[in-house]
Amino acid sequence: MELFEEIAQLVKEELGISDTVKAVTNDIMAAIIKDKKGKPLFKNKRSSVIKDFDLFGKNTTINYDIYFVKDKSEIDSLGLFNLGSYNGTTNTLKTTLIFVRNENRYIDLDGTLQHEVEHAYQESRSGKPLVSPKSAGIYIKASRLMMSSDQCEKLVGWTLYLANRFEKDGKMNGLYKEIMDNWGKTPIDAIKETNIYQNISAIKSYVNDETSTVKEKIEDVCQKNFNRHYKWWRNIASKVVSAYTNKIGKIIAKVEKDREGDLIDHNGLIAPLKK
């Protein structure tokens, strides 16, 4: 790659979206869609495994589910969500695609596939695990708190999870794909429907909430799980809100530009592919 091309690529990646990640995500979606080994588990779902997929130089096993729904409203009514993951130690990737019948297209549910491909890309470039031994304890606890039914525990968990640098780029790649898949709405309207936007909005509201009751509840969660205080959380939360606000603004600009270029076809892929 020439120096100018390398510089241009770095400028693009500063937006949080790598052309390499977009292309590999497209390749994985194409491989899943063309895969004929998928076994129907029930009427509207099939699952299978693709082995030895070259993911940034690693032979990776891809476990996937595809759900077939009549329209996007059925995604919510069926309670579908994407438990996507990437493990660089075992070289495995899990994801879920949705085929929306009334739109005749596949979508990357919640943008999770591109999110996980970004993590694989980050790891391939750094040559080491994304979570260091030093930060692993906080990351694991944060991931557990995110699943809590307690609002403040969930809030603290999401804040710490989103504060990880590698998660910022992962989330932005997922957000980009999710918005590009929702071409029926403007980027701003589509973003407001996403979990990431709603979580950042919630964190911001708590940062601005100076009532003693809220402070005490967050203080209790921080003390109990991390031996830290409310001010520690608030400082991190303020930085998270600022960073994601900036990145979401860039995502909106990039989506608007890429939609003008008509880069995504009706199957959710960069290149046309029949069902």
C-alpha cells in the first residue's frame, strides 16, 4: 500500500469505520447466505457452521443462525436478539442474520456481525488480546452488571463496558451497519431507535442528575463491585457521553455519504447476491 493510500485509510478508520471490516463483514454474510448446510431448526430458523473461514489470517469457525420474518415488526414480536461474539483464543465467531421477506433482504441484526469483525480486526493489528489482564476484572464485572435487572447496576455496567477503547470502535461499526440496513428511515431517525443511542442518552441523563438519591445508589454499586466512589463513575460516564456523541455524529455523516453512493444492495451486501 502506497503511503498516501495508507494515510487515506487511516483517515477513514478515524471515523470508526474500516473499509476492510466492511468488506470482510460482507464476505461473511455472503458465505452464510450461500451456505447450503444450514439445517432448519423450526419453520423460521436455520443454523449451521462454516469452518476454516480466513478471518484476518486465522482459520475461524463461524456459527450462525438465520431467522426468516415477514417484516421488521416480527423481529420484536418474536423477541429476537443477536448474541454475537468473537473469541480470538478459540478462533470462533457467532452471529445472527435476519431475512426480511417483505423487503427481500438480509440484515445484520443489531449490526453485531460487523461489531465482532471489528474486534477480530483490532486483535489482528495489535497482535494481542483486546482485554489486558489488568483490565479483565473490571470488564468481566461490567459485563455481568449489564445483565442486571437493577437499573443502577445496569447503568454502571454499560458505562464501564462502553468506556473500553476497543468497544467504542466495535459499537460504531455495529451502529453503522445497523443504520445502513435501516434504509427506510433517515440516519437520525434510525439512530434514535438503536440500543447504543438509548444507552448513551440514559447515561447522560444520570450524569446530569444531581439528586442525592441517584448519587447514593450509584455510589453503592461502585463501592460494592469496584471499591470506588460516585465521582469515579461520573468522570468515566462524562467521557463516555462526550466520546460517543462525537463518534455518532461522524457515523451520521458517513452513512449519509455512503447512502448517496448506493453502496448497499437489497440483500444488505456490497455486491449483489441472490437468495
